[in-house]
Amino acid sequence: MKNILLVVFSVLMVHVGYSQSKAEKDLYNTDKIKEIRITFKYDNWANILDSLRSNGSKLLVGTVNIDGATYENIGVRYRGSKSFTTGGQRNPLYIKLNYINKKQKHQGYKRLKLSNALRDPSMVREVLGYEIARKYMVAPKANYAKVYINQVYYGLFTNIEAIDSEFLEEHFEHDDNVFIKCTPDIEGTIPKGCMPNVFGALAYEEDVACYMHNYELESDEGWGELIHLTDILNNHPEKIESVLHVDQTLWMLAFNNVLVNLSSYSGRRSQNYYLYQNDKGQFTPIIWDLNLAFGSFKSVKAGSDLNLKQLQNLDPLLHVDNPYKPLISQLLKNELYKKTYLAHIRSIVYDNFENGWYEMRAKELQTLIQGAFLDDKHQAYTYKDFKNSLTSTTGKRSKIPGIVELMAKRSKKLKKHPALRVIPPTIENIQLVKREKYANEKIKDFTIISKVDKLPKKVLLYYRYPESENFLVVDMKDDGQLLDEKAKDKHFTATIPSNGHTSIEYYIVAENAATISFSPANYMFELHKVSLAELN
């Protein structure tokens, strides 16, 4: 018996060791700094990269070693707009692994995007921001990498997952639908007849040239679909769910507002997001470029930047009446969408900020990277800036807020805001009807009961069967039936027919006069699940 247990224990330890080893080697594992070593044949590689940057989008061929795995004939160029400088000693990098060999990948990834964390003395804005975003919406992974070029330490960089065909296949199961990058041409001349200063706000215009000025088409076709989206959004908002994944959009807008991420749709230039169209014709927004989150970019309109107090007090209903921000003003005219948006703000605040989790996580990330930061001789900020950047403003001109300095007061202000301090419905004590002991007849359907308090006027259960993308919906009723012992006792029930299926996924939505609640709160990524086997 002892030998059998020893064998089982040994197998378990091997399995655990293998899992840990696999996790450590993951390109976007946040528990360990990645090591990326680039080798060029030329000693003057920096001058060549500057020249390539100035004269087009060609790449310099080289070799890269990623945590011990070597890839030949990769392509490298400088990336970024504001974060790039000619002659810079720490420019952000783009690495194309399949530049020559089209099948070449590392762990399924073809591209690496390395950010130099412009205007982020803390170096945690992107990694922390994306970590929060991924709890609620489709968003890239991000971690850290020490980068060497020709055996010389080039610097500590943020390693951000590219939003490309592999990303789309992972999250949408295909990559061949309309795909658009919202990157306004801020420096270029606005085409004749186009509205000025609308940037990537999804304003409706008839001339495709107006769209070409503010968006990049990443797919072969799609301008017509984009124009159709803006037409529906601005002129027929009652049909918006036919062309837009509204809930994912509301999560993005809530995220931008809570984290004071203003280099985004919610800021002055309505930028730094992608749109991908699913098979139902709905566009899903995908957030991008978070190095200026947590108030590092401070502009919501033309004119002066917001000061620290204004950033801390940023209105959760910013742009609600702004016709030039239709993704906000048009959606939030709908009372249900507005309640959902505010519920998402509440979830982000309570899940990440009011409980202090973000501060703990930021400190963990800084502890991980401080040695690599100290070794980086080309850093734009001092070690003192790095250490103080969580609690103090950095820079006399840029005035980059400390993350905790900003968010501690911001989360308290949001809690007290009239639109958010209302008490939402509570959804708790979710139960299912199970087969009674010794009962001959098996449970054939799914009967769900939940206690819902705080004056709910409507409780809905959304469910789907295995291998189905679409949710069906049924009213949950407090009518004294099933497990609900008596009517009006705050216990709501619903029965879902199995229809030949053995399991379902579901979430519950409760609405009162003022607001709305969900269970689970991040229901688009985490659902309640139950099988008939569990019930029997």
C-alpha cells in the first residue's frame, strides 16, 4: 500500500512540476521576466532601424532567442509614434517571427510587440491594466521582457500580445471577418467635406475617405460594414444590437472611465481600440495601448489637460450628452444599457480598487522588475521615480499621477457618486432542484432558485446549451412554486427544459428601479454551470 501511495505521489509531483514548468515557459506568464535576445549581422543596426523607420515599413532581418528557443530570419523594426525617437537608445520594438518562414511561430505566436512604457515611471500601467481588462472583456495578455541586442542589454520592456489573426482565432474562433483598427491620423490633413476633430468616435459620414483618415482596415474588405455601423449607431440606435456587441462595448467604456484611461475612445481623440465583426454581424471593440492609463493622458476635449483633482473626480457619465461621442451618448440614452454600464463600473471598482487589490498587485509587479529596471541604463526615469510612482506625481511638466494617489480617492468618489451609490439588487443563495435520496425518478430538467433582494422588479435567467453561442432567456418568478415556499418571499425560480442536453450554462440578471445586478458579475467570461449528473 505504501509503495502504491508513493507511486501515486510521484506521478502527481511530476504532473505538478510539468504544469509549473509549462506555465513558467508561457510567453505571457507574469510571474517571471522573459528573456529576448536579438542578434543582427550589423553593428550599426540602430542606424539601419532608424533609416527603415524613416523610409517605410521594411524590417531588418536577424535572429531571436526567446527563453532559449532560437528563430532565424525574423524581421525587426521600431514601433510606436510618440514613444519612438530617432537615435533613441530604448525605442519600442516589433518582431515578426514569420517574416521569411511563414510557418515560424513561438508557442503559437507570430509577432512580438515590446513597449518602452512611455510616460509610465511605474512600469505597471500596461500589465496591471490589461490584467484588469481581461476579467471582463476580450483583451491582450501582457508581461515583462529583458531585451538584449547583439549581446548588450537593451532594456526592460513590456511584452504585449499582438491583436492579430492568432488573437482573433483564440477569442472568436476565426480571423477572416471585418477587422478595423481605430487610429486617427492626427497629423494629416482632414479630407475635404469631412467633419473635423471627430477622430475615431464612430461618427456617421457618407464619404469613405473620411473613414480612411481615422481608421485602418486590417481585413481585405470592410469599409461598407464600418459605415453601416456608424449609420445605425447615430441614426437608428434602436437597432444597435444588430451591428454591435453592446455588452462588451459597455465594459470597455466602464473600464476606460474607472481607470482614467483617456488615450482611448473616452478621451479627446477616440483612439486605441480595434473592432472585429462576428458571424452575426456584430462588432466587438478590443482595447489597446494602456501605457497612458491611470491618468497619464489627461485630455477629454480640446484645451487644457485635467489636473489631479479633476482626474480623481472624473464623472462616470462623462460624454453622456456629447453628440460627438455617439458610442457613449447614444448607448446611454437606453435606460437598460445605462444601468448595465453603471453596474459594470461598480463591478470594476469593487473587484479591483475598493478592496486594495490593485495596489497589492502593482507592488508585486514592481518587486518582480525592480532589478531589471535598475540594470536598464537607458530608462527615462530614475529609480526614485519608479519607487515613488505609485503614491506621488512624477514630473513637473508631464505630472504623471501616482497610481494609488489617483485611484484611492477615485474609487471613494465613485462609490459616493449619485449614479453609483444606489443599492443594487442582491442575487444570492442560488440552488437547484436535486433528486431526492432513494427517489426512483431522475431529474430531467434544470430548476433554479435564487434569493433576490433590494426591491427587484424583474429577474431574468439567461442560459445556453453546450456548443451554442446564443443565450435564451426566461423570467424567474416569485410565485410560490417549486422550491419557492410562498409568493413574494424574495425567492425567484425558473425551470429550463433539458431538451436532450445534459448540461447548461447560465447567469442571472436582476433589475430594480435604479440599477441592475448580475451573477456572476463578469458573466461574459465566467458562467454558472450545472449538469444533470450533478443533480442526480
